[in-house]
Amino acid sequence: LDGKMGMTSFLHTWGQQINHHIHLHCIVPGGAISTDKKQWNRAKSTYLFPVRAMSRVFRGSFVSQLRSAYKEQKLGFHGQSKAYEEKAAFDQLLNVLMKKEWVVYCKPPLPTGKPVLNYLSQYTFKIAISNHRIVSMTQRQVTFRWKDYRQNNKVKTTTLDRCKLLRRYLLHVLPSGFMRIRHYGFLGSRYKQKNLDLIRRLLRAAPVIRKVKPAENYIEQMRRVTGKELDQCKACKQGRMKFFTDISRFRELAPD
């Protein structure tokens, strides 16, 4: 496309049974800002890249980086993966990976901004499991619902020991400083606003009028984002809790 592209990616680490299922959801605009920043270069077809070609390029890049990480001793091998600590076993594993067809699923482009926002919201505010999926709990076990995608989204239930459930849940707590949402290219956070204004000018689109919104407290923000009423009485569903004062955190006085 002879220019700078952009992408927003979302790290998704869980499957329906809260197990480890690491994958990315990405939105990639169908074009690029030209190198001289004087025009918007559109994709030449409905899809930005051929899906099969992208799958194979992604596979090659991923395996190549795995090989480099192994050489630089950046990989840790524990539990069932301990056997791959030996170079011969690790090389054999990479050879097997290169023979498999990797799956990169592409959806048709979204027509307007609203479907894009709806799509993004599915992956920005969800957690590994929410309350409505929990069927029952005892002192030792938790039963929850999940969809089996291999059987036409058939709803099933699974019962786990409480410690096993907690272990699965904590698999999806990211390390400190690790970002779940990342922006690249002309969507990079540092120059995003400047680049988007440039793209609108190149496309002769109407400029965005940015309104300064009054500051929201956490109750108003939750209502706007999720529709949930945090200040509503959970018993009668009518009364509203009111804020009176803030009790400062207790701090021990230093000894005289």
C-alpha cells in the first residue's frame, strides 16, 4: 500500500470453560497513509490481504520468533512442556507446527462506526466468567454454563473444585504493566489524533467536533458504559443511595 498502516489488537486469553486459549482479535483499517502524507491509499479488494497467505505469513513469523527466543534462552519449560527443553525435541515441535495449517479468521469490513464500537466492546469490558454463567456454588465446588462451539453452541455445564476454578481464573490476570489492548501504526497512541485528522482531510470527510464532557464519577461512568445502576437499592430496585461524606483511610499515628 506504499504507506503507514494502522491496527488495534485485543488480547483474549480464555475459552468458554475459562481454560487457557490465547488469541488476538484485531481491527485493521483497509488502507494506509502514503509515505509523503499526501493521499490515502485504499486496499485494492474487499479484503486487505488474502486470508490463506496471511495465515502462512503469520505462522512463519511466529515460529521464527519462537526459534529466536529459544536461542536467546528466553523461554521457560515447565510441567508438560519440560520435554521441549532439549533442542532436538524443540526443533521437532517447530517442524510439526510448520506443517500444520494455521487459522486466521477474517470478517468482512464493518460498514459504519457503530458496529465497530459494538465489536470492540465485546473484548474491552468482558472478563473470563461473569455472574450470570454461574449456576450453583457449594463450599467446595462451582457449577457454570458454557457454550460448546463444536456442537452448534450447545449450552453445557461444568463443575469444578473451587481451587481449580480459581486457578483457571487467575490464568487470565495479566502481569503488571502488560497491556491487553494495543494500537499500532497510524493508530499508535502518541500520534493517533493527528493522523486521524489527516486521514479525514485526505478523504474530504467532515471534521469531528470534540465536545468537552463534564467529569463523570464512577457511578455515572458505569451507567453510561454498561447500563448498570450502581446506586440503585438491590432490595427494592427503586431507592437510590446518596453520597454524604468520604471516610479517610485509617492510618496509625507514628509513636512519639
